[in-house]
Amino acid sequence: MGEVIVVTSGKGGVGKTTTTANLGAGLALMGRRVALVDADIGLRNLDVVLGLENRIVYDITDVTGGHCRLRQALIKDKRFEGLFLLPAAQTKDKTAVSPEQMKALCAELKEEFDFVIIDCPAGIEQGFKNAIAGAEKAIVVTTPEVAAVRDADRVIGLLEAAELRDPKLIINRIRPRMVRAGDMMSIEDIVDILAVDLLGVIPEDEMVVISTNRGEPIVQDEHSRSGQAYRNIARRILGEQVPLMNLDEGGFLARLWRRMIRG
Amino acid sequence: MLDFINRVLGRESGGSKEIAKERLRLVLVHDRASVSPQLLQALKTDLIQVISKYMDIDEKAMEVTLDSNERQVALVASIPVKSMKRATRTPAVSI
Ligand SMILES: Nc1ncnc2c1ncn2[C@@H]1O[C@H](COP(=O)(O)OP(=O)(O)O)[C@@H](O)[C@H]1O
Ligand SMILES: [Mg+2]
């Protein structure tokens, strides 16, 4: 029996989809069977981030509407053994799926997968309610900005009201140099304010943009810092104690070196 | 040194994170306070209990609100007193 985890944030553009894709791929690399569900109906994204956009035949509304079986709609990622995607519908709106249908879908998926990870849409309305309906655990993604942390706080309150207790926090796009200069809130500042457990921290990394352009999750890039950060988080989800990585990006030469060995 | 370089390059000399934290703190006081009328009701009930030890108050006319401006949020309570209790009944006084 698997675990159903929703990745949410309130604010858009903070890294929910990137996180869902990379944790899914990361857990699959570690030998787990993972189903990713794109719950952002009307704004399908996860397929593109994963590079699976050309393989979609059916989507989530085809399953809930009874037009196909769940198995038929699941796209198998050939690069990652055990990774599957259930795509969102692009031409429907958020009311095309109900919370009850979502619950039933998650219950069916977790029979077969170790992890079911749901990519939540931005906002706190129907799409959010659908996305969390079948979840047992929640990951809240934020960035070190006032608006993002504020929305994260709101979402944490809503998750708790929906009995999704103890959500775990991921802080994305942190820039160590700005933190050191006193121009960006630090990990401690944010954890202090939100008062939830920290699951991990991902540095700002242009490799994320490059890998997303290619449709290849950064988690498989041995040399990138964000890839390392995602692998660490995947291991923590599996119950390992992994210390936070040292975020100091080093000097110019160290960065140059990393670029070179990356090729 | 870094400060100096930053200044030479015309960059802001850091510290905007403190501004961010303060703004976030204020905005969250508002957000968290506005989320639950239940909390205000619970506070009202507790207040009545405590104040009744000292004076008779008009519970029906009592008003408890959170008043906010840009700078701060204040708890404002308007509690009409019907009558004071005798000083000898004040719990803190021992003869
Ligand atoms: N750690 C990071 N470093 C650099 N860019 C990032 C990072 N995380 C996310 N991004 C970029 O930010 C944008 C928004 O990310 P996305 O995962 O789509 O957010 P959301 O799903 O919350 O709207 C994307 O273009 C993505 O490539
Ligand atoms: Mg998204």
C-alpha cells in the first residue's frame, strides 16, 4: 500500500511542478514505483517538464469520466523504471474532476504504487481542494519571498483544517550569496515563521531551466547542486537521515570547474 | 570589504531581508487573525471569565475586535461595566 503525497504552495511559479517531477524521478531511480498525477487541470505542465508531452493519449478526466481505464491513461516513463504519469486535461476546467473522484483515483493508484505524488495547481479554490482530497501527506513548496511565504502560511492553515497534519516544507530557489549579504531571508528565518518541519532546500540553479528545456529531470544530473538537493529530499522521503547540503557555491573557479565537468 | 565593493558598484548595502521579515510578520498577524472568528469568540469567553472576578460586566454589549493599520494590529475590547465588586472580594488581597 503506497503513500499519497500532494505538492502544493498557494502561490504559482515557486517550483511545485519541478519538484513533483524530480521527486518522482528521484524515487524511481531509487527503485520505487511512482505515479505522478497532474492535478493542474486546464494548465497541463508536468508532461512537458518530464518530456512526455508527445505520448499522451488519455488524461485524468478520461479516467474519471469512464472513457478509459486508469492503466490506459498512465504513461510509462521509459527512462525511469517504475515512473508513470497521469496527465491533466488541457481543454477542461477545474470542475471537470470532483474531490470524490480524486479520492477514488488515489485509492486505486496507491494499491499499485509505492508513491503517488500529486502536482497541485496554484490557488486555494476548487483545483486545490481536488488535489488534496485524496492525499495523506503534504509537501509545501515556497521561495524566500514575502508573497510566497505568506501564501505558504495560508496553505498550511488550510491543509491542517483539512486534516492533512504536519506538512513538510521545501524551500526552493535559495541564493546563498544573497542570504549572506542580508538580502534574502534565510532557511532559519522561513522555518521559524512557518513553524513546520523542513524537508529540504533547493538552490537557485540555472541547470533547472536547462534541464526543463530538455524535458530531463535535473535529479539525474550527478554534478548539479539542485539535482543533489532533490536526491537528498528523495532519500529523506524514504526515511533516511540526510543532512542539509552545504549551499555555499564556492568561488568563481569552483563554479567554472563544475561547469566544465558537466560538459 | 564586501560592503565597500557593493557601495562602489552602487548596489544596495544589504539588509533588505530584515524589511522582508518585518513585512511578512505584519502581514501574517493580519492573515492569521482574520482566519478564525472562533478564536475571537474563545478569547471573549475567557475574558468574561477573568474580568467577572473583579466587576460585573454587560456581556451582551461587550465588543472584542482586532483593529489593524499598516504598522500594527491591536486587540480592542469595549466592555461596559455594570457594577464593581467590593475590594475585599478581590482575590489578590489577603487580610
Ligand atoms: N531551483 C530553481 N532554480 C532555477 N529555476 C527554477 C528552480 N525551480 C524552479 N525554477 C523555474 O521556475 C519556473 C516555475 O517552476 P514550476 O515548477 O513550474 O512552478 P509551479 O509549478 O509552482 O508553478 C520554471 O520555469 C522552473 O524552471
Ligand atoms: Mg505547476
